[in-house]
Amino acid sequence: MRRCTSFVGLIAGSVLTAATLAPVTAHAAQTIDWLNMSPVAFGSTVPSNSNYNLPGVGLVNITYSLPAVFTQSRFTNPILANGNVSAGAYNWTAHELIGVVNTVAANTTTQWHVTYTFPSLQAANSIYVGISGLGRTTNNGGMITLATVNQNGTFLGDWISGANYGPTQYTGGAGFFTMNNSLTGPGGLDPWWNTELGVVQINDAVSTLTVIFDHTPGDGVGVNIGFVPTPGAAAVLGLAGLMSAGRRRRA
């Protein structure tokens, strides 16, 4: 990716791209709330082993392993806000991510990871991962930035931002999935140097979630997690509210 513009810039099993993804059916549009990393200022480093609020969940601990020469910061790209996936079944307003740039000069990918630790076990289908900026190039025999998560997931699609970004290629298997740019070409040029914001629903109950990157030199990527209450959780909350109202009336 071109670092002056954005942080936006993977492979076996069943493969999907935004163009071939079947819409996910939902009873009503659901809002994804993304992890908020304030009070860290945009453009400033997000410290490892720090805690931030995920609405509906509480404080989430972020730890990561980064080579010292990588750069990292809290980042927002306005074209990724006010988005939606799965034909509008899932939407959001504010959006941000951890943006990481591989500044290593060697012509090989470098692996790193980020881990999100939740305050308690989160229900299946309530946690979401959003990844953007995955780069791919034919240079040096072909290089690709690959994101891997060792959980079952459902690809909800790309938010088509209107930028010249490539579609996400999603590859799912039993207990894992990967994401990468579905396009390639020479040098670090869009659309193959950045992907749209691809969103995946985590189908497992999780207390931690790790995203592993095999990161191409010069490329920048962005990642964050989000939350949507599951229908079962929403029903429990509603029942609790009714019971509380009943107790107040009896009192």
C-alpha cells in the first residue's frame, strides 16, 4: 500500500469472493459495534497488553507480536464508516482499526499476530472480524499478504467503499479461514495492493481470538473486531427486562 493514503494494502478449501458470495438472510438489519480504542489518538501507537471497550462486551485486552521495524497505529478511513455487508443485513456507523505497515526491505513475508482476549466467553456468532488492505503482487515471483484465523467463520462480504480496492478472497475450512486479495499485478498498485473491508462472523464461542498475518514487505493492513448480540442473548435480555418491570409493578 501507499502509506501516505491509507492502511488498506492469502489459500485451500472452498473459496469465495464478494462477487460470488450469497447474501446472508437476517430477520432485521443488525448493527455491528466495532472495538473503540480511545483514548489512544488516531495516528498514535496502540500499546500491546492494553484494554479497550467493545460495546456490549466490555473491556477487551489487545496483545500483539510485531517486529520492531513495523509501524502500527490506531487508524480510521472515512470510506469504511457507515458501511454494510450481506445486502444490508449487517451495518455499522463508526469504524476504526489497528493499521500495521511492514517496513522490512527483504523480499519475503513476515509473520505476526494480534490477540483479543474477552472478559468472558462470547456466544457463537456474536463476534465479528473486519480486515482491509491486504496486498498482493507479482513482484519477486509473487507475494501475498495472508490473514488466518483458526476458528470457524462465515464470510459476510466486502463493504464496497467506492475506492479502487480489490475483492477479498475468502477460503474456509474446518476450524479455520483465510483472507487475501483476489487480484494480483506488478508493484504496489491498486486494486491488488488493497482489499475492501471484508467482514467475517465467528461461528464458535470464543474467549480469545487471534488473527495471524503473513505480511508482504511494504504492504499495510488493518484489522478490528466487532460485536452483535445473538438472538438468544437478545431474548434473555428482553426477558430480564420484562421480569424487572414485573417486579417493579408488584412493588
